[in-house]
Amino acid sequence: MVARLVIAAPSSGAGKTTVATGLMAAFAGRGLAVSPHKMGPDYIDPGYHALATGRPGRNLDAYMCGTNLVAPLFAHGSRGCDLAVVEGVMGLYDGAAGQGELASTAQVAKLLKAPVVLVVDASSQSRSVAALVHGFASWDPEVRIGGVILNKVATDRHEHLLREALDESGVPVLGVLRRAPAVATPSRHLGLVPVAERQAAAVEAVVAQADQVRAGCDLDALLALARSAPPLPDAPWEPALEPVAGRPVVAVAGGAAFTFSYAEHAELLTAAGAEVVAFDPLRDEELPEGTSGLVIGGGFPEVYGAELSANARLRKAVAELAASGAPVAAECAGLLYLARSLDGQPMCGVLAADARMSQRLTLGYRDAVAVSDSPLAAAGARMRGHEFHRTVIEPGAGGAPAWGLRQPTSRVEGFVQGGVHASYVHTHWAGVPEVARRFVEHCAR
């Protein structure tokens, strides 16, 4: 059994990431092996979690992977750990649009049988905090709110008023955090700036978050609450696939421009028989030796457009690999990198399409059906994913589109061209592990 806590909030912006990361780092500083998890599809927060714990940050997404895999994926990630800290998504009861509690923090907390700590932004309230906490604690009797951490508290007098009010709620105060600029993490068009882009500053921020949590929270009480969680009967998820012969090399893009990936993808590719080799399109001028397949996930190519464009040797190598018919799986940032241009700067030119920044945010879960056969999926295969970008590509789909989507409106998008599958839709392969084996099979041919 792994002791566990879910860090939730009434709404986004209350300080979940700061508190969750600070708790992870503070408990790791005590010598505990801490397993970090993030609910929902977000790629950025897990980078800070990994920095705090020294372990891969892992996502628990009930929409993309299915509710039946939440506890097994949790058990897989937390194996051998003393404590797991799970950061929630949005407000406690917010989930996939129009689908009730699906993919909400509350649903995942119930699936994990985990106590919830509610982080409340107390900056503009005093006695009303008790009504807010009472409402959240009583809304769903299956959700166990074991305590509150008050964030952005102004003064000792403010703290006294808040504690006095919460005495009547029956929910204990497990921490009080003052406003602290040192713990802040800068944001831009898609949320926090990833760790890979600000390594030294990110380390300093995580240290400050740990110090703040250590000083303001009752770590002993929080650990006791985590240890009150009952055992989970679920066996750990395993990346169990029959390996393909030949051990083909699959190159996976990384570095500051391509930071979005789920840890399970590399595990599944390895289990399917691939030799997974990372490379950095900002630095490396050649693909890894023997590359027979390429995975280019999400990230921020729009921030590094000039540098990516300047690496003409690698752009040419990618184009030649794609032209040879080798499997290439590209999601979002990878789609932009394969385009003819991004904001007027030459990219790999694999796709006859041009991309540019936009003021409009495209965000949401997607129910996808494969329109065309590709190394990722046979036509007609169903997958769930999500979109998260402020760019557009024209045209939005090729002659052989990648996916047909039903949300928010019915449309086709993406490109299937030779061995290339390129799309804005991010997917999580743990829910459909046969995707990894199919891809590796195509690499081995």
C-alpha cells in the first residue's frame, strides 16, 4: 500500500501546483520516496513534480485512458514509494465538458480511495471560507476532504479570522501559506514555462516552494492523513507487449522545444521491442544512428522557430526519413515541425502546409476515429485525446486526414502521408497499448 494525498482546489488558480510541488519536495527532503502524479492531460506540471522528487511525473487521465486504468497506472508509477502526491485538475468537481464527473479530480480521488486536501485561495475572504469549504466537503459524500491548506493569507489577523471560521466547519486546517513571490512560476500562452526552459530558475522555485510548505504546513498531520488511505486492490499496470524482432531504433524528439510526453510512451515502445533514443532538434544535426522510426511529441516550437529553422541539416534528415516511408508519429508541436513553415520560417517541409501563431486557444478533449490507415492506427480505430494549442495550420487536413473528430464539432484534421501520421491531437497510449506495437512493427519492416 502506498500512502497518498490528492491536492485539489475549488477552482483553477488557487495554488494547487505550488502546494503539490512544495509538498513533494518537502517530503522528499525528509528522505521519503515520493511518487508524483498529475490528473488530466497537462504535460508541464509533471516536469516540476519530477524536479521535486527525482522520479518521472506521471499523468492520471480518466478520459484518455479510461476509469479502469486510473488505479493500475497509479500503482505502476508509485511502486516502491513511501508516499504519492497527486495534483488535481481545475476545480475539484470539474471534469470533461458535458460528461458529469468524468475525468474530474473528485472522480479520480474516489478511484484512488485517496483523502483530499483542499487548497483555498483565501486572499479575498474571511468567514465565508467556512461556507465554501463546507459546500465542497458535503457535495459528494464519497469524496473525503481530510483538510484544508489556506493559501495567500495576508496577515496574522487574517489567519486568525480564517481559522476561527473553519473551526465551525469540522475540516481541519493543515497549512497556512503567506503570499510569497519567490515561489511563483512564470506563465505564457499555454500555462507555466516548462522546466526544460528554465532549469536553474525552476530549481530555485521548487526549493522556495518546499521551504514555504515546510514552514506553513503540518507535514506530520498531512503524512498521517495520507497513511489513512486504504489499500488498493488493483494490480499495477504493465507495458506488457510481445516484442518485435530486430530491435529497431525509434528516435524521440526532446529538448526545450519538445517537452510534452507521457512516460508510458517510451515504456511501451521499449516493451514492443524498440530501442528508444532521445535527440534534441535544437542541438543535434543528425538523427540517431540507425533511426527507423520517429516520434515528435508536443512542446513549443513557436518559441524556438528561428533555432529549429537554422538547424537545416536535421530538417533535411527528417524530410529524407519521412520520404523513405519510415514511420513518423507527430503530435501538435511535431505537426508544426513537419510543416513547410512556421510563422514564415522554414521547417522540415514534409507536409504541404503552413503554420502560424493565433490569438485563439484551442483546448479540449477529443473523441477521435482514424480516417486513414497509418503506422499508428488502422482506419476506423477509436482513440481519445486532447488538443491544446494557440497555432493554426493551413490546410487543417491533408488528402488523407489523420482523425475524424466529434468534439466540439464534427470535422477531419491532420495528415497521413506515406508513413507519416501528423495531427494536433495528443493521445495517451497506455489506454491503447497496441498503438505502440503497431508503430514498432512498421519500424521493423
